[in-house]
Amino acid sequence: MNILMLNYEFPPIGGGAAPVTLELCRHLVKLDHDVDVVTMRYKGLPASEVIDGVTVYRTWAVRKRPDLCRTHEMASFLVGAFFKTLGLSKKRKYDIIHCHFIIPTGPLACLVARIRKVPFLITCHGSDVPGYNPDRFRRIHWLIRPFWRSLVHRADMLVSPSQALRTLLQHHCPDVNVRLIPNGISLSRFRSGPKEKSILLCSRLLPRKGFQYVLRAVHDLKLDWQVNIVGDGPFRTKLEQFAQGSKTPIRFWGWLDQRSPQFRQLYETGSIFVFPSEAENFPTVLLEAMSAGMAIITSTAGGCPEVVGPAALLVEPGDVEGIRSRILELTGSQQRRKELSEAALHRVEQYSWPGVTKQYVDCYERLCTESRNR
């Protein structure tokens, strides 16, 4: 099967949906499918390259940062990618187009799919759904609401990684059927080794991620543990201000390439992972933390409880006292950390990429059959 994968973000740039796209492509290639990716070019990245059998095309776009993409930068990708995608689809004769994000990538997928008469499906990731990320996209979602609904109805299939996001989608479009397929993780990505007294936080640095509550929780605790914060974003300066004068040492690492040795080391040596987000779909960082065998503290928001199940300690969003209590519980008990680590390693097995990829292939085959029969 010839598959065209569209995502405006693709490693080494982007958030959680970027590595999800790459790993899905890798596993599709392992099943002898041909996969091309069209994505956004950034600074010195090559215009095209082959990564583990996946051909990646990067088209012109305006983008200033690897970790954050603004609305006008997303729009520039559509302009840069249209003719490349149209040309590839004529030459390669794709069987299906798999698009990540309703907005901004959906319009590109919809237009090319109609011109070339091939089916397309969209995997939603959160910020492309109204109400999920109001601190950044409230206005743009309001402005494009009719167009957004039209795109949702035009897709041959919609996929959501979490029940929480599917519920939000169906709140806006009650008549839309949404298939549930979780994000995956490569179980061999991290090695199990000795753990250090390290508390890891990793994400784009936005207010809704809740890192400020962790900093407030440990500020007056004299822990002999290191808090490591990986990521960058518009909230970093404010977080650094919160961290000033903390009795627990805090280090900001900035944005790290997920393929870098430093990124791997922070996960493999981390003992505790804290992710107190106020709004999430199906956070890949939780899958990564589980596969690295960390004891996890996360929030009850969105898809977080769906991901971790019983293999983590839960707190309400914004609950500083709850976070402090959970951190003290784990830093004070090696046995409790061990129990949660083992539970996480067991839990994450159900999200292995081969199983997730098979679910997507089943969707592709179904849509192709329906398209031929029309």
C-alpha cells in the first residue's frame, strides 16, 4: 500500500504528535508499506531525506522555533506544501492519505484527496479541537468554526487517541463517528538502569501544562533531589521566576532533541515523573515515562488517567498541596517507587507500536475497500 502521511510537525521539531507520526511510519514500513511524509521545513533541516525507509519531504514554511508553531506559521505550511503534495500524489498514486491534525493539515489533505480521488483519514491530537487549548487557539477556532465542522464531516474517518478527546469532538459534532486508537510507544526506546534522585518534567512550557504547581509544591521543601525540566516555550521565563529561591534544586534544560543522548539519559536515570497538565489528549510523555520505568504523578485531566490507569498517582489539576503530598510520598519510599515503576512497565506493554499500527492498517484497508466500491 502506498501511504501519504501529512503532519506540519515531524522530528526533530514539534510536540508529542511529531514522534508519534515518525514511529507509525517506521512500523508501517516494517509491514512492507511504502510511506512518504510531507512536513514543514525548519532552518538547516534537509529538504528531503530517508529515515528508516520513510521518505520525508520538507517544504517551505515560516517557523521561528522548533518547539512552538504559531497560527500564521501553520498557514505558511499549507502554502508551501500544496504543490509538492499534489505533485507527489500524481506521481506516486497513493492508496490513502493519513493526515495529522484537523487544523492546519486537514485542508491540505482534503483538497488533494478530492483532486486525486483517494480516501483520507485524520488523527486528531488535541489543539485542533475547539475547547481543548483555549489559552492559544480560542479566537482562531471561533473564527473558523464553520470551516472546521466542514472538514470534520468531509474526512472519510476521524481517529482520536483518547476517549476524552473523542467526547470533546462529539460535543461539537454529535453526528460524527470517531474511531479510538491510542498513541504507541517503542518498548525498547529506553533501557532500564540505575535510577538517580531525579524528578523529571518534560513538555512544551505552557501555562496549561501545570509545571508552575510543581515548582510551588517543592519551593519550600529541602529535598536532596534534583528537579529537571525539559522543554521550552512562552511560559519558560515565568517558570524560571517561580524557581528562584527554591530549596529544592531545579534545572531547566531547554528544548532537547528526543534522539539526543542527553534526552535519553534524563529519562533512563529519572526516578519520578510529574505531569500535572490541566488539558491533555493522550500525552506521549506519559508513555515515555512508563517505558523508562519511572514512578509517575499526573493529573486527572483529559486523557492522562486513560494512559496510566492504576500505574500512577493522580492529583486534581492545580492542586499544589496534592502534588506536594505525592512527591513526599515517593521521595520518602523506595518501595513505593519500585511498585509504581513495575506497574508502569507492565501497563505500557499494551501500547506497543505493532499493535497500534495494525489498528491503523485495518482502517486503511477498510477505507480503500469502501472507496473502490463507491
